Amino acid sequence: MRLIEDFDKKNYDDCIKLFHRKAVRAIIIKEGKLALIKSEKFGEYKFPGGGKEDHESDIDTLIRETREESGLNIITDSIKPYGMMMEKRKSTFDPTNIFQMESYYYLCEVSDGISETNLDFYELEYGYKLHFVSIEEAITNNEKALIHQEQVTWIERELCVLKDIKKNLF
């Protein structure tokens, strides 16, 4: 899969352990708008998706996580790889750990209708809700939301992907 960007903060020289996570994320464009998850608490947009469990394939994770976060149901035959992001930095949860994340983005279509979501505790706390927005609105919004980068470390990653999508798909 094409590497979109490699964010290496190089701020982890004193770390002793590595925490590695793999995630998959859905790029859904419907009627010229992106399906994104917005946090009411911090105001950023993110792509639906999340962490891969040990027994799951990327596709199984993509379908499960997208349904849980957004209520959207992916049409399996529509899934196409788009690109990946690499992140490496000191963990915000345990300063002795290096946090390394691989995020794989897939273009996909969804069926009509929205199912019930199944949000994690922190997703409920952040007030995650599905929104359909223009690429310009998402980029502008996330540029403003960067002020929360210390608390919401994924804003920079999602902003980078949004700009890549604008350049390559819009």
C-alpha cells in the first residue's frame, strides 16, 4: 500500500518499551461529501475505523469499526486500498513507551441507511457523531482543531490524509 506520510516525532530517546498498534480506516465519499466522525469535545473530524484485533483481517476490522463508530454498513465488494500512515512518538499514556501506529486507509462505499452505533467509553465521552462534510470544511475544521494536538494526537494524521485525498480524488 502507498505510504502517504511517515510522522516520526523523534521524541522518544528515553523510552524503554515499544507499543505497536495497527488500525484501518474508511474513506467514504457519498454525493461529493466525506463521511467523517466529529468529536463534540474537541471539534476534530476523523475517519471511521479503529484498531485491529488479533484474529481479524483488515477488511473484517474495517467493516466492524466503521459500523460501530458511524452506523454505516460497508459494501464489501467496493473496498479498495488507498494508502497508509506511519506514526512514531512518545506515548501520551505511558512516557516510558514508544507509540508506533500503522493506519491503513481504504476507499469504500456504503449501503443506504444507518445502523445503531456501538461506541467505546472514550468515544461517548468525546461525543463522536457521524457527519457528511465537504473536503474543504473538513480540512479547515481540522486546521483549527490542531490547538488540541496534545490531547488529540491523531488530528495531524487525519489532516494529512484529508489533504492527500483533496489532491488525489477531488
